[in-house]
Amino acid sequence: MEELKAEGICKRFLRGSRSVEALRNAEINLKRGELVFLVGASGSGKTTLLKILAGLLKADAGRIIYGTRDAGAFSEDAWCEFRRTELAYLPQQLGLLTALTAAQNVALPAMLHSRERRTAEVYGRASALLDKVGALSLKDAYPAELSGGETKRVLLARALMTEPKFLLADEPTADLDPKSAADFIELFSELRTNGCGVLAVTHEHAHLQRADRVLELEDGRVRAFEEMRETLAQGYGKG
């Protein structure tokens, strides 16, 4: 089965005169048709790792492999093409284009990737995805008119526009009400069933039991969070 693998990922940042090691020999893998949650304390490097996996940040060492392809050989253009066709990245920040409506933002990846496709077909799919994430009524709204939760729904619809093989989501349920958060997890479970590999960063633990695996990033390394059910039963992560 096609798989995303990261091996020996290291990343340092300069903070003033200090060198901070965010990741050190981090290893992670994600198969298609798998839902994996990544937990860890704030500042542990979760966002850094996702950005490296998405080709948005360069690691100091290590390699990323998608199937049989070594992503280290990707040019910037190749990464852009890969993100348009096979890998979707759902950022923690709210990043819609302010001059476009919700439907236009969702349709944009397909319009960039397949210029020959009929506009009606593209916007039909954009509307269907907005409906899927519970945001069809917002299709003509501009980003400035959307709440944070509504914006996240539109971002998720946009991420799914090109039917990616892998989805990397950075705290997708943060600041959502419980029902909206549950809706997102349900959508991730559906994506898994349809063969998409989903890796989601979270600080919340209410839905961890829905995952195939839970990983923890600590001291720059990724480890299996095998104690998930026991620690949940003891109230891990409350508050």
C-alpha cells in the first residue's frame, strides 16, 4: 500500500543567539486508508513536522518518501504540483484568498491544476464539497464574512478539491464547538474509508479513540502513544 514515510528528520531554528532543536531524528509513517493523530505539548514541533512533510519547510537532515518517490529530489515546482494533485495540507492559520468567495476559494486548486476542465464542472464539485462540510450556504460569502469555524470548513473543502491521497491537518478542530469538531472527525473517518491517509495534529483528546494510531512528539522525536486508552480513562489531557 502506498505510504508516506519520514526518516531521520532534524530541524533547528535560531532564536536570537540560541540554536533550538525542534526535531531530532524524527520518524513517522502514514499509509493510505489510515487515520493517525499526532499529539504533543505546545512548541514540541508538531507544526514544523507537518510543514516539512508538506514540502513547505526544508529539513536540516533526513528524507521524505512518498510511495517510491524520494521527495528530496522534488523541485519547488514539483512540490507545488504534488500538493495540487496528491497531498493536501490544512493549515492551522486561516488562509483563504480575501478577494474570492468561499466557492471560488474551494474551486481554485482544480482550476489551477486542470485548466481544460469545464468551469461548471469545477464549481459543481466545489459546491458539493461545501455541502459535505456543512458550508453550502456560505458559498457566495467572502472570507471577511466568515467566522473562524466557518473558515475552517471552507479550508477543508478546498483541501479535498483535488481528491488527495494524503491529508495533513494542523489542529483542524481547534476553537471549534463540540458538534463541529465531531463533524470534522467524522469526515476524516470517511476519508480513511475512501483510501485517503489522514495525519491530524491535535491538542484535544476526546476523539483519539477514532484513530488507527496515535503518535506523540516529545523531545524532537515521534513515539507511539500506545497507552492511549488507559491514559484517556485516567483523564489524560483534561483541560
